Amino acid sequence: MALPRLLIGLIVATVVVLGLHRAGVWGVRHPPEPYPPTPAALATARAAQEAAAREAAAREEAERLAAIAQRAETPEVLPPGHGREETFGYCTPCHSTAVIRRSRLSREQWDELMDWMSEKHGMNPLEGEMREVIVDYLAGAFPPAQPAGGRHGGNPFLTD
Amino acid sequence: MRRERSIQELYRDDPERADALAWGRRGALKGGALAAMGAALGAAIPFAGSMPRGLLPAALAQGGAQGPQYIELPGKARLILQGERPLNAETPETLLDDEVTPAEKMFVRNNGSVPDPVPEPRAWKIRIDGEVNAPLEITLGDLESRFEVVTRRLQMECGGNGRAFFVPQTRGNQWGNGAISCAEWTGVRLRDLLQAAGLKPGAKFTGHHGADRHLSGDGPAISRGMRIEKAMEEDTLVAFRMNGAPIPQIHGAPVRLIVPGWPGSLSQKWFTRLEVLDKPHTGRGMGGTSYRIPVVPIVPGSRNDGADFADMESMPVRSVLTNLAHGTRLPAGTRALDLRGHAWAGDKEISAVHVSVDYGATWQAMEVKAPANRHAWQRWTGRVSLPSDGYFEVWYRATDSDGRMQPHVAGNWNPQGYGANPVSRVAILVG
């Protein structure tokens, strides 16, 4: 009777040992094979990765753009003249001086622009002495590029 | 190169003399004055006889004391800087040679500040409401699956393109011809969305809204609108891809309108909402002198509130020369020039492009290709011959399918400078 029991004991012991080995309790540990990812899972992962990369790139772009837009300016970017500081202070909260510096307008056009900026773009209306100072400065610093008259000595229809 | 610089130097060091040289003491450029200018330019002017009186030579007219300033934005080519805040930049004509304008060469026009990018573009919502039976609110993700997706090459041009050609100068970005692009846009037709929402009989106009904020921080940057007929056109798109890629942030990501052939301000960037209206829209950028041109021409330089002006619709005929830069110096003995560029005319097509190298005394017809599709620009190519060494101007002029040509001088002056499309001029020096 001892032999069969011994045999059963041996078999059980072997199974246990092999089982434990397989389970990685000792011996070389083999990680379980992952399930092969489904195409949908792959696509999702790829999409997430791309979205993250896009977002990072877009954020970086936005930061660089903001840095350009916020480039600090000082009144010295405008030509010297009476009223430069007032003009710089009044005219640069919304935009840089580039829009001003690239313009070459008559005094009347500069004056008209002050109303447009208030009516259409919410600039604090510019009145009285401050308006005179700023418009005079602009008209002096940024006059029309060509001599207003041209070769006929002035537009015959512009009387004021 | 030394001589080229001397023009600039003359203007910088002694603008009075330069102007006197350019315009002549009593105005007209004749005899001695012209010879003096030839000396200033450092070259003979072979076609001096046919140079129109009072037209400044292109070499002097462009650039002046200081040439253009350039800016290199992230992901962009070297563009001409118009301003940093708001950020505006123009594409030099010689960078517009591609059939399809790549993102890095597309001009930049902002009215306000560029919004921050959104983390989940597909969740971006747009809304169609107003004079419709059932207002439509839809995410960008659903837009692509619910409506037919189309891809077209479409011109997109700033309403103020060409403004720098007006005399006297008008305010605003001083664009040459470079506020133009023809990219490949992918999106759905706006009309499909409007039909899904169902137009009421009162549906006559549109009002467009986007996510960019006004420079003062108060309210929207710009909100323009158009006649419903343009909204129902086949090529008017709600676009979400440019040249097969997501739209760059600076050009209106994740979705924008493309209203080809009409002022670019209608092609709302960072598009959020379209109102259907029974009367013209009144958003910022509508009315007065904004994107409006005189019906009865006004005196250049005069004051006008624009009440009698009309909204600018189809853009005027225009051309660019893309393989020869202004100020190019060519080897002595060069007797022929191979030229090419693009031409377009808003809703119309181009019927001809002509080039003159003798100040318009004679014109040579160029070859013009058919557009890739309606509202795409057209390629022109051709060859002109030069009789000698010396200073030349290459003048180029397109004609639209109604027979209207680019005029010699920018006409119909208006306070904010829309619609200037004169013949363009590039100065070259042979030898």
C-alpha cells in the first residue's frame, strides 16, 4: 500500500513544483504575454499621442507669438518731438507703435483717426489740449510721404 | 549692389534732393532731371522717352529711405513685418511661387489677439442661428461625419491688399500685393449647414463670429457679414484642414470660414458662430468706411464717413510676379527674361496677363493656365526680351474675364484704402 501512496505523493509534489515554477515563484521569471492590442486600441493610443504632440506644439507656438506681441517698447521708438511721451502713453495700450510708425498722414487725417479709434475701437475720447498735443506731434512726426501737392501744386479740390 | 545701395543712400542722406530728382524741380521728369536720375540710379534708362510723367521710378518708389522690415515667426518663412501687436505680416511676391501656398508662406492678418489653442479640437462647437428653422449646434468632430467633406484650392486675400499703392497714403497695414494666398482647404460647405438648419424667408445676410478678442480686451476683435448668396455658394467652406494638415493656430485653428474671392475678413478665424440675418450685420468691421468703397468716387485725401459707400465684395483683378525680385541685378548682356507668377480676380477668372519692359509703350501677352478649380489663382508664364543693358522696370498687368485690367494708378481712393490694384512694377538692373 505504501508504493501507490508514495507514487501519488510524488506526482502531487511534481505538479506543485512545476506549477509554482511556471507561476514564477522561483526559477527564471517570464512575464505573461500581453494580449495583442486590437486595432482600435492602437488607433486610440496613436490619436492620443498625436493630440498631445499637437497641443504641445500649438502651446509653444502660442507662447512664441505672445512673446512677439508683447515685445516691450519705449517712447524712443518714436521720433523725438514735443508730445512724444503723451502719444506713446495714450496710443500703445492696445497696439504697438508699428501701426503708427507706418502711417504717413495729413494733420486732418490724423485728427479724423482719433474719432475713429474712439467710435470703433473704444479708445478714451481724446479732447482739448491733450488732443492738440498728440495730433500736432503725429502730424509733425508722420507727415504724408509724398509732398501733398505733387507736381500740380496741390489738389485743386481740397480746399480746407 | 553698390549702385543699388546708392539709391537708398541718396534718399536717406538727402531726401529733398532725391525727391527733387525724382519729381523734377517743376515736377515733370524730362531732359536734365531724367539724366540726373539716371546718374542717381547708376545706370542709363533705356526707355526714358516713354516713362509717364510724374511716375516715380520703381527703384525709388519702393523701399524709400528704409526698406521693409522682416519678421521670422515660428513655423513661418521670412515675411514682411507690418506690426507685432496686432501681429501682421506680408508674404514677399517671390515667396508666392508655389501652386499651393504652404502654411509657412501664408500672410498673417490679425485684428485682435491670437487665442490660445484648445486641448480637444474635436469638441470645438459651432452654432448656426438667427433666421433659421432649427438652430444648429455641432462639434467639429460631428461636422466631419455628418456632412460631405470637400477639398478645394481657394484664394484668400486681405481686403486691404494693395493699400500701399494709394496716393495719398491711407491708414492701415501698408500691404503691397502679398496679402494673398491660395492654399488647399478641406472642410464642409457652409450651405450644407445652412440647409440643415433651414433658411427662413427672411434669411438675407450673415454675421460671423470668432474667438479672438479685441486689442483693448473688450469684446470681439472683428465680426463681419455678407449677403446670403455668397454663403450659399459652392466654394464657401467651414474649413478644418489646410494643405491636408490641421489649420495652424495663427491661421484660425481648429476651424474657420473660407469665403474665397471676397475680403479675407469674412473668412472668420477661430470660427464659433454664424448668425443668419434679415438685414446687414452690424458687427465690428461693418459700416462706415470699413471694408467699404465709394460708389460715387470721392476726392483723394478728403474726409468721408462712408455712409454712401458699398460693402466690398468680389476682390479686384491682381497679379504677382514670383520669380524676379525687385532690385535684382542681372549679368551684362542679359537679353531675355523668363517670367512667371499668378493672377486672380475675386469671383471672376483671368483672361490675360501682359508684361511691359518699356513703361507701358508696348505690352507682350503671357500664357495663362486655367485655374485648378473655381476660385483658385491662375499661373502665368512668359518671356520678354530686353534691347540693351541698363535700368528697366518690369510692369505686369492682369485682365479679368469681364475685360477689366489692372489700372496704371490706384483709383477710387477711400479713407481706409481698399481696392488698390494698379499695374505692378519691379526694377531691375542689367550689367
